[in-house]
Amino acid sequence: MQALFFDNRLSLQDIPVPEPSRGEVLIKLLYSAICNTDLEIIKGYMGFKGVLGHEFVGRVITESHPLYGKTVVGEINCSCQQCYLCLSGRRTHCEHRSVIGIAGRQGAFADFISLPAENLHIVPDAIPLPLAVFTEPLAAAVEIFEQLHMKPSGSVFIFGAGKLGLLVSMVARLHGFDYTTFDAVTEKTAFAFKLGINSRTIRELSQHEKAEVCIDCTGSPAGISLAMSHLWPKGTLVLKTTVADPAKPDLNSIVINEFTVIGSRCGLFSPALNLLERRLVDPSTMISGKFMFMDIINAFEAAKNPLNHKIIIDHNV
Amino acid sequence: MQALFFDNRLSLQDIPVPEPSRGEVLIKLLYSAICNTDLEIIKGYMGFKGVLGHEFVGRVITESHPLYGKTVVGEINCSCQQCYLCLSGRRTHCEHRSVIGIAGRQGAFADFISLPAENLHIVPDAIPLPLAVFTEPLAAAVEIFEQLHMKPSGSVFIFGAGKLGLLVSMVARLHGFDYTTFDAVTEKTAFAFKLGINSRTIRELSQHEKAEVCIDCTGSPAGISLAMSHLWPKGTLVLKTTVADPAKPDLNSIVINEFTVIGSRCGLFSPALNLLERRLVDPSTMISGKFMFMDIINAFEAAKNPLNHKIIIDHNV
């Protein structure tokens, strides 16, 4: 089969179709999408070498399995279910985990992928297939609400109107609290505004404006300092992005202001699928381009353009 | 009156007795103590210049006030009670606050101090006078329990068996959870052990041992990285110390492990006074030396010795 391999450089390679291990099923890829994490990996983040890709929708082709023929999306952390972290409800942090296309496991930029059946969720019929690739990043946005009680009376600043920032904003908008999404780039705040998101450019943010919760989706070291400077004392800063060259914030500011800083990573698929199925979150206008899988190298070039949003890969042949 | 003035160097100076503003009372100092924050200030932290000292017990000498003649301790943050932070229950973070001996207000290393009456707490008779100076640092230890729900089934590592680490450990010991206090210096863990604290040296900590809550009281940039490496994913790191040269932790680790990092500063005096009055926390053996106020410059030299614990200043004449 064809697969996009990363080993210091990206190349399409012909590799064997994976053989499902015990508990796994084989999936034919239908659509996938490029995430900022993919762009960070090719800059060196995680030191991963192998087949990239972790946002996807596919069809189960293992005939012997009850999921045969179903359209599925897959949670990206594959866990042992036996260690302390698995047994204490933290399977996404399993000490022996592999992560699809990120750590120790082949990704979804390929014709086929083999995954543990327990990671899969059937995609409701009401969700158009290309939109199902948003399940994984939308789950990551919903994870903030899983970790943090955001009061209806509160105030929230979201920094960064990129792909993740827009999804976080679309979820934030469903709640009663005041929120504003900031970006340095006017085109991005204008795009967010068209999606119905309350957005402003960072230039319009005066130094005295503060929120009880600041969410950093900038993926930029400078973004975190900015977010911290607009947080009320005893407020919560949510860190959403991992980058190859991470920021190092001033700890004295955290202690003096008694900030809470919460790292936030992958989320649960069920609430994300619910929001997509109910059309409460409609990311369709976030698709900036579609490329056939054989053209995925060019798709990566398009994804690097910061004004582009989601680049979708069409695996149908 | 005599006062210990800091202006790039420490000197005893003769300055006027302060005149109480509206709402303030004049206090004759009885005992005070040197805190690590004082040692950081003379290294440049906060850029403070003026009379140092914020841990004290004294007697109210303003005859017209109902507190006249009472023995009192004082919360160190003086707030406006009118700003958003004061009105939302965050008076210690008041935007217009001054902080005794730390920011914009004369400290307690003097014959007299003037303070808002609302900051004062009467010291119960059962607390020996020199021990009352521990109210402020003990309140800072109790603040962790005010901010964070530490479950009886949990596990807690405390890093640093200095003054604050010992007080945090003494409070931790009152709860049902497993806790261990670590320090690199054998003399310090041995001293903690004599106080009944479950303590080990950092050499004895294997890299696989982890806790659900790690509390950094090391006051050292390296301590924070160490604490983070012994924290379970989704665990909570409490930062307790401010230093002139702050550490800059790896943010990727916070995001990937979904750590919560909580900055923790000053606490409430009432629960601290309760613990001292009930003798549930007895810091008397933590007093490493007593100096007369006129000898305070030498007291600072003694306080700089990391093997010394609390250095007490006797203001009685």
C-alpha cells in the first residue's frame, strides 16, 4: 500500500498492508486531515519517524469483526489497560501507550491502518464524511470543558484563531459566558467573525482587559506570555499547544498571582461526535482545500500556509 | 525609632515613628522573624527598598481603638476593598495593594508599625509569643489546602525541607494521605524526621516513584523540574516559592501530561492560628536562633545559612 513516510523528510512509499494484532481491526482510509502537530513533527517534535497522520475517517474491512463495514473514527492513544494510569481512568496517559502517527504507531496517511477496536467510534449518518475528520481536533477542544468548570458568569479569552482556536471558540460560543477570540492576523479574526465567533485583533486588546480563563491556542511561545498578562489573579490559563520549541513562562508570575495552569491534550470522541451530529459545531467552512492522497506532499505545503485552515486528504480511489 | 532599612544594602536607621492613616492602628513589635522572601529581596527580588520584615507579633498601642492592648499578628496584604479583585473575594490580589515589607509599605523590622486594623488577628493566649511569628508562613502552607482538594486516598511529594517545606509537611501530616518530604541535604531530612515528618533524601527517590500531587518548596529552579518528573499524568504541581532568578519549566511536558500547575502564595490567618492554638502544628523546634533587634544584621547572616531554620528577632527592650 502507499503511505506518507517521515524520516527527516516526507516521501510517499510502498509498504506492506499492516496485519491487525489481537483486538485490532483493519480500516480502509476514506478521508484524513493535516494537523498542526503533523507540521511540528516534521520540524522535529516528538522525534517521530514513520507514517504520519492521526485525523481520519475510514471503513472497517475486517470481515470477522462486528464493526465490519462500519464507518469509524479512532481515538489516537492506544493503551495497555493494565497499568496504574489505565486502571485509574487515565488511558490517554497510559505508560505503555502508542499514539497514531505520533509515537510508536503507524499513522493514517496511508491506504490502510490497523487499530484496536476499542479505540473506534461509529460515525453517525448525519455527519458528512469529510467533516468526520474534525472529530479528533474537536474532541481536543472539548477536553478543556472536561478538565475545567467554566462558569456561565465567567469571562474567557481565547488566543489564536487557527484551526484549534476556531474549534475551541465554536464550543465556547455554545455556553453562556462572555468570550473573545484574539489573533494578531486580521484575516484570521475576520474569518472567525464570519463563523459567528466573537473575535478581535490583538491590537484592539488594551493592556487592562482581563479574563478569568485564558486559553492559549497560538502554538507560539509569545502567545503564552500574552495570555498570562490578560489573566485575572487566581485565574486559569489553559495550554493547548505543543511546539518543537516550547515557551518557558515566568514562574514568579504564576506564584504571585496564584494562577492555575492546566495542560490540555486529547479529548473524548463521544461528546465531539454529539456536537457534530447535532450541527451545533459545523466546521465545514474551515476546509481550505482538498487534495487526493497521491498529492499529499503538496497538501502539506498548503497546510503550512498560516492563512489556510483545514487541509483534507481524499483517500477514495 | 530604629528600623532595618534595605536600599541595596541593609542598615539600621533612625526613622520617624509611622503615623497611622485612617483605619490603621500603631503596633509595638514584640517578635519578628526572617523569611526566605527577605533573603530574596536583598538579592533583588521585587525591587523593594525600605523597611523589611513581614512575620511578626506585636501589641496594639493606639488607645482609641478597641484592639488597644491586644497581642496581634497581621495579614501582610493591605487592600483597597473597592476594586474588582477585592469585591470578588480576592483581597490578597487587590490591584492597589501594598504588602508589608515587600511592596509599597514599611515592614516589621522596626520598633513600631502602622497597619489597617482589618488585617489584624488577636493571638490566642495558648500560643507562646515567639511562636506567633509562625502564623504568616503557616498560613502560606495552609493556603495549598485552601486551593486544592487533596484526597485522603492520594499521594503527595513535598520537595524541600526548608522552613516552608517543614511547615507544609507538618500540615500534610495531619491528613490521611501518603506523603513524603524530600531534600537533597541529609541534615535537613534528618531534622524533618525528628519532627515526625516522613522524609527521605532525593538520592533515595527512584525515577519511577510518582505522586498525584507534588509541592515545590525548594526555592530552586532545578527543584521544579525534579517535582514535575515525579508527578503522575493529570497530577497537580503546586509552586510555593518565588525567587529572584525564576525557573522556566518545559511547557510541552505540562500539555502532554495534562498537568495542573497551581501558584500558591499567602494564606488566611484564622486556620493557621487554630492549628497553633490546638498544638497540632508545633514549630518551636524550628527556631534555630534568637537575636535582639539591635543585632538584626547578624541575624540575617545566620538566616543565610541553609542549615538554619527560623531566626527570631526579639524586639523587647
